[in-house]
Amino acid sequence: MRLITGPSLAALLAALLAAVPAHAAPKPADAPGTIAERDRADAGPRAVQLLLAQKEIETSFDVGRVAAAYGGGILDSLIISAMDNKKQVMTANLREKALVTVRPLHAALASFDVDALALTTTQAALAKPGWLNPLPFAVTKDASPAVRSAFVAGAETPGLALVAYRYDLSPDFTQIRVTADIALARKPAAKGGKPPTTASDFYRQRIASIVQLGKRSYEHGDNVAQWSADDGKLARTALTTAFAEIERLIPYALALGPADVARFTAKNREKAFAAGLYAPLVERAADGSDAVLIWSNGLVHIRTLPAGS
């Protein structure tokens, strides 16, 4: 083990302590997950930005706990944390392995237009609430703050709606998950003749739709093979099904009030276990399938693909 002494130790400590602010600024409060009735009464038009940054289905992975329970004070912790890169190495290895495993699915979905599916889903979903009045959409694949600032500055309406999508595979490759982050915001009045570039969210909610394989394997490659077979038939079905559910859930979420969330989170609320989640049950499918809608800090819909689909 290489010892750190003298000037090297002083330089390391200076860098580490500089990275830890003495008084960290408080994080801004999250926007409410329900919409006040006064905001629904505002039926003015809203400019909409749709973000789908990725070009292909993403992977996710669980690194687990890597750090040991080291003794000593803050000095020991800072030095050891700086030297211990186990988690970074494991993360890089898992990411590389996942990218290799998922290649057949990337190839199978190369001609599947998820961007178009996201656009038609969002257009249909936001048209359902009578008070929302979405304008033509600004579609982007750039998630940088500069793009959001440009959208806010260029919007001709004080009301804004922003929807960002992500679609990925679960760490064991048995699930395809579509997540929609929805925000409604107000654009402040211009000052000094300059359009504002920031807007305050007054509503923010995350919605997820999960479609899982009916026949699952412990071998990740076997699961990817199922999704990829027959030109990605199962994966295409899962994505189409998941986005169709998102189309239903967006107006459902926009209509929820505090009393609804209170019911979902009541201690005596029935719970359901699905897709590795155990959470309050919102509804079961009326079609006799195993599909459930649960509340896990937002609406999460889970459906299993029937055998042979």
C-alpha cells in the first residue's frame, strides 16, 4: 500500500475539503405531485416540450454495496474514499457487460421508431384534459439546461408543459420499462425587455409502465434473446403496450388530487407485489389479466406478456 505523506497529503486534503462545502445550500423543494384546482381553471394554451434523449433502449444495473465499514474519523474517511475506486470499477465492468449482452436487442429494434411512438402518445394524452390546451410540440433529444432555457425563452405562452421519457431494461433484462416525467410550469413576466429563461414548476410527477416477460430466465442473455427473437417482436409489443398505458396514465395522474394520494398511501390500503415492487394497490386490470396499477411515489403500471405473444 502506497503511503501519502507531506505535500502530497496536504494537496489531497485541500482538494477533498474544497469539494465539501462548509454549508451546503438547501435543495429546492419538490413541486407538488397534484394540481391545485385553481391551476386546472387556467385553460390558457400551453407550449409543450417533449424530450426523448436516448437513441436506443438503455440498460440498468445494480452495483450493490462496495464500501467497507472503515474506522477512524473524517480524515481517514476522506483519504480512503479518494483511494478506493472499487465501486467505479464495478460500475464500469457492469456497464460494459450489459452493453455486450443487449446488442442483439439494439439490432432488432433499430428500425422501430420509438420517437414517433412517444410523440403520438404524448399528443393524445395531453389532449384529453380539457383545461390543458397543448400547443404544437417542441421535440428535442438534447437534455441540456441550455435547451430548456431556450424553450422557456421562446415560448409564447405563460403556461408550459414538459414531458421527458426514458425507456430501458431492468438489471436482469426481464422487464422493459417506460418512464415519463411530467412537469407543468409558469413562465414569469419579462423584465427589462428580455424574455425569461427559467420557469417555476408547479406540478411534477413521474409515471412508469413496466412490461415483463412471462417466461423469465436467470441468464441475462436468454432474456435478451426472447426480446430480440423474430425481429424483436416481444420487445416491440412491450414498448407499444407500455406507451399505450402511459397515454392512459398521464391524464389519470393530472386528474389526481391530494385526497386521492391520501387514499393510496393510507396505512390500511391493500398492497400488491409486482415487478419487484411492493406498494399500495390502486387498481387491478378489469380484463382478467395480472396487470396492476400501484402507487410507488407515483403511478406504476405492471403487466406480464402472455406466453406466445
